Amino acid sequence: MAKVSRTSKLKQWTREELNTLRREYPKTDTKLLARKLGRTLEAVRFKAKRFGLKKSRAYMEALYVKARNAGQKRSSKKR
């Protein structure tokens, strides 16, 4: 019985996709970027980590503010 290579089932990343990943990963929601690239969330995270990409400070601060505001709205509804 012949072995099936795992890599033969994987979709190779194109140069354009990699450029998009490098350009947009730091400032874009990973789930949205995965959808745009037609990749799984895990594939985008793995490739970003492999290239040493991280979310920008501004992006992370925006997430924090958004989460904090959402929490304040919930707590005001409970009163």
C-alpha cells in the first residue's frame, strides 16, 4: 500500500498570499484575513508565526478598548 504524502494534500501558499499575509496580519482580524485568503484560521496563525509576524500594538490596543467598552455596556444593563 502506497503512502500518501501529507504535503500533497496541502494547498501551497502563493507569493501574493504571503505578501498579503505580511502586509495585513499585523492590523487585521485573523479570522477575516483567513476568510480573505481562503485558508483556515490555524493555517494563517501557523504561517504568521513561522514568519515571525505579530499583531501591531495599535491593533491590540483597539481590541482592548473594544472589549472594555463591551464589558461596560453589559455591566450597565445588569443594574
